[in-house]
Amino acid sequence: MAAKKKGAERWDVGASGELPEGGRLVVDVAAITVGVFRIDGGLYAWESICPHVEGPVCQGLMVPAVREVLDEKRAVKGSVFDESDMRITCPWHGMEFSIKTGKHPANPKLALRKIAVAEGDGRIWVEV
């Protein structure tokens, strides 16, 4: 299934229909584990290694960001879920990363390794 492309190998990781909106596929390709997510109609793929202590981050909970609601005096009134910013949470220590950017919300220097992902002819492909 793999075909050489610019020094990387292209891998068929599943049928497009296997990955619904808001869903994920976690697959082993070559020597790595990759998480592929469909969020807001787009595909995002990350190597499943948390930069904290190398936990299987792509297998963690998918949760929306939590935002504080402030009043006019900037006092906290409560919190709401922000479904436009979905996160994955490492199951080992709870580190969160944006599914769209791969970055930790408080420290953008902590980021997941991006994996090229594409969709065509009813299949999903990654390059590693």
C-alpha cells in the first residue's frame, strides 16, 4: 500500500467513511503511531507521542476547550465549553493539545509532531 513520495512513504490508513465528523483513527504506520482526526470538516494528523513524557496522546479524551465567562468588571461568572477548539488530553498526565494546531494552550512551544494527511478516492492517507 505504501508508495514513495518526496522521501516519505504514503500510507493508506482507512476509508473516509470510517472517520466521521468529530471522530478519530489511531493507527500504526511504519514505526510510529498516528492519530487522525476529523474536526470541522478538516483532517488533522499527529504522531501519538506527548512531548511531556511520551504518553500515547492521541488515545486520550477528546474534549472542548473550557473558557471563563467574565462580567463587565472582569470577574469570573462561570465557564463554558468551546466546541470550536477541540483538544486531546494525554491519558498519562492530562496535558492538553489543540487538535487543529497540535499546540499546548498555555505553552505553544510544547507541540505535537504534525503528520501530513490527505483524503482522496474514498481513502485517508498519511505520509511518514
